[in-house]
Amino acid sequence: MASVPSLASSVDQRVAAALLSALPEAGAADPLLRRSDRADFQANGILALAKKAKANPRELATTVVEGLDKGGVIEEIEVSGPGFLNITVADRAIVETLAARAADERLGVPVNPAAGTTVIDYAQPNVAKEMHVGHLRSAVIGAAMVEILEFTGETVVRRHHIGDWGTQFGMLIQYLIEHPHELDHEAAEESVAESGEQAMSNLNRLYKASRALFDADEEFKTRARARVVELQAGDEQTLAMWQRFVDESKIYFYSVFDKLDMDIQDADIVGESGYNDMLVETCRLLEESGVAVRSEGALCVFFDEYKGPDGKPTPLIVQKSDGGFGYAATDLSAIRDRVGNLKANSLVYVVDARQSLHFKMVFETARRAGWLNEDVHAHQLAFGTVLGADGKPFKTREGETVRLVDLLDEAVDRATAVVREKADKVGLTEQEIVENGRFVGIGAVKYADLSTSASRDYKFDLDQMVSLNGDTSVYLQYAYARIRSIQRRLPGVAAKAHPELALAPAERALGLHLDSFGEVVADAAAEYAPHKLAAYLYQLASHLTAFYDQCPVLQAESAELQENRLFLIDLTARTLSKGMSLLGIRTPEKL
Ligand code: ARG
């Protein structure tokens, strides 16, 4: 594990040092180094500093250039315009830095020295309910954040806060008690090995039947309400029935996560019910500290800034006037658990933006109660809505929520067709076609979700998602497979760095982009922004395309050139594959 400083950071340090000795009174100032079209980098920070020190910016820039230690890294540095610095790094420094990356399993990406513990709340479907595209977003974005954070050295605790508690269970359980064979596998003509699909259809049938009875029959309604009280009081028979719903739902959840090529562990599923024992205490603490007050019998937290349409303050209701606890009490208890027992420094919630008000209120309440503070912060990684082709929230033609499984199956079907078209040329077996179809189809769905900033809505457009051109996962997967295919065609030729060679412009551009991988990962982690990593990978593939146009590998002009180019594309393949795996997307060797 050897972390490799990027060229950008070496240049930055050198310029900053020269700046400090040219203008000591400015202290350690940021030279504001950026990638640039004019040279490799441009430093823009001198202008503002000179202005502040009432110095001439061009003169200051010139002094910086004169005092700079180039250290074999900087090939050329010149003052331009009113006082910018244009900086070109040495070809040798690029290849040597990349060689150091290639020698490291982590590609030279450093571990964050300030890493702590993050509890991330994601992939939280609801028991006895079908999963929809909203659950897809939480699962996909959350899983990517887990990988990205772990790669930076963060300790990550996963929490799947499934909806497994609440009044609807009174209705479901009561129905099951009155119709005891409805969840029997024999009743559904099922043998022992039950599929997720079958589990969901059982649950759906029960849900519909109990709902119908609940709406039609006042006496059943009363019995169902009493059943909720039994459940919350921990009555054994009631709990056993409830557990059957949870178990049946888990069969279904696991089948969907499996389709999504996602690993979910049972121990990380801690649903709303998991905090049941804490609810009374949470309310007591809030009431005793005065954070929450009784209002019309309910326990409420008030905020000046959140008002309803009538101008009256909208409180967060922690306990209802009938004594029942809701979503807020559970989330507040979960915060106490995650901070107190799991010792989190950061709490991240990958949840639909439409729940933002809830989380603002919950976080503010926790702050007032002292459970969140400067050392422990909470963040909602809020995501936007998935839209249909018509730009409206995604629905079936009949106006129903689209089943996630149907979408995934269709994505895999389409992707398999795309893979099959090229299969002969690449020499894929039927088994490889099927496997790649899954990787491409599921990758396409994940990438579409991850490649725009999470907070934005996006259109679910399968045609676009599996397209070979443009910003899609398939494009990236092909870029990877193409490298592997070139390598297979040059057996026995080493991928060897040759720092003595001069680099072509496309090689430099590819090399400098490869060198910035670690910084992008760090940004994506710090800002909870997986789309930054997706954008980086797309640019990487684009640099690779430009490189192929200008720098032949198979027909390279000399043996050294060929080895050096193989070295460059091998590191590109490894970076692509690592980056994609952080996003939860596979990179097949042959495509
Ligand atoms: N189950 C909820 C839903 O489907 C999401 C849960 C989000 N997490 C939380 N801690 N409230 O909308």
C-alpha cells in the first residue's frame, strides 16, 4: 500500500512554496491550480493575492516563477495574461508517477487520514409491498457510496431501515389469523424452494384481500386496530404472525437484490421494528429536556421555519395523542443507536427528496437533544424522482407503480440482445452471452442512476441506457473489453513503462487523467457524490478513444513505444474496472 501523490498535488505544493517565499505576508495561500487547455495546469490564485497585497500581479507571478523549484516535475512554467501561471509537467514525471500507481494495488489512491465511522441508511423497502424505482435509487446510490467510502478508509456500517412496523400490520396479521392457511406454501401450490416472485405474489394477494375486508367490514377494522396494539405490546402470537410477513418479504427482497447484483447481509437489515424498545425512552428524553412538548395530547417538536399552508407551525409529531409512535420516533431512536452504540461520526440517509422535510426536522430535533453535534453530523443524500418517457413520475399505462423486477428483466433482455449481436465476432459462448447480458443490463440501470447528480430527476429510458454511444455503462464496459482484447492479441509483450520516451498529446491527456483518480474518489466520498466518479470514468473512456485514434498500439512504431502504450492502457483498464466496481458495475473481460 503505497499512496502516490498526484502530479497536480506536487505542482500545487511547489507553486505554493514559491508563492510563500515571494509573498510571505500572504501566509500559506492556495495557488488555485486547475487543469487547463493552454498547458497542463493553470494557477489563477496570484491575481487575488497580489490585489490584496497591493502588488503588481505580473511581477509577483514572475517572482514566483523565478523562485520555483521545478524538481523534475515541472517542464515549463510561464506567466500569461494579467498574472496567471501556465504549467507543463515533464513527460518523464507523468510516466514515472503512473508506474508508481501501477505498482500499487490501490492504484496509489491514499487512505483518508481523517477517516471515521459512517452509518449509511439505504436500500430500505417496505415489508409486504412491491419494490419500485424509488427503492432502486436508494439501493444503487447507497451501495456505491458504501464502496467509495470504504475505499477511502472509512469504517462503514450499513443499515437497511425497512418499513416493517406500523398500523398496516394490524390489518395483515388479523387477516392471517382469521385465514390461517393463506401464507402456507401448499395453499399457493408451492414446494419448499420458494421464489421471490412467488413470495411477493402471496403477499400481494394477502394485502389486497385484507385491505378489501378492512374497507368493507367495520368489525374487522376494529379487530385490526386492536391487533396493532397487541403487536406493539409484544404479544407472542401476534409477533409470530408478524415475523412470517417479514420472512416472506425478505425472500422477495433478496431475490431483487440478487437481480441487482447486490450483496445485502441479514445482520444489516435493522428495520423500524428494531428500535421498538427505545421509543418510550426517546420520548421521555425529549420531553424531559423540553425539546418536545405536549400539544393536544401529542408529543411534538416545533420549529419556527416550518409552517403549513395556513401559516401555523407544522410540528414533528414524535408520539400521537393515542399513544402510538410513528416514523419520527423510530428515526430519532435510530439516531441514538447509531451515535451511541455504533459510534458513528457521520450518518448518511439515502432517501427520496420528498422526505426532506422529515429529515430536516428529525436532524434538528436530534441536534437540540444533543445527539447530533459538531462531532457527529447527519446528511440526507436526497435523490430525485424517476420519470417515464413523458417526463412524469414513472407509472404503467394503467397508472400503477412500475414493478422494479419488470424493469430489471427488461433491461437485461435488451442488453442481452445488444451483447448477442457482437457475440460471434468476439467469440462468446451462450453462457457468456447470458452472463454479460446481465452485467450490461444491470450496469446500464445502475449507471443511468449514478451518472446524474442524485438530487435531480431522471428519465428511465432503456433505449438510451443500453446504447453503445454516449455516456452509458455499456460504452465504458466496451472500452474496458477493448483493452483486454488488444492485450490478448499481444501475448508475450510486456506492459512496461518507459519514462525516457516523449509522449504524444493524447498519451499525456490520458496519463494526466489517470493520475487524478484518487482526487476524484476523495471528492466523491467527501461530497457524497458518486456522479463525480461516473463523470470521471466517462472522461477516461473518452481520453482512451482519442488515444486509439492517434497512438496505435498493435502497430506501434517501436517495441518500447508498444510496451509503454500497453502499460498506459493496462493502467486505464485497471482504473476503469476499479472505478466501475465502486459503482457496483461489472467489467466483463470479453464483450
Ligand atoms: N422505507 C422507507 C420508504 O420506502 C424509507 C426509509 C428511509 N430511512 C429512514 N431511516 N427513514 O420510503
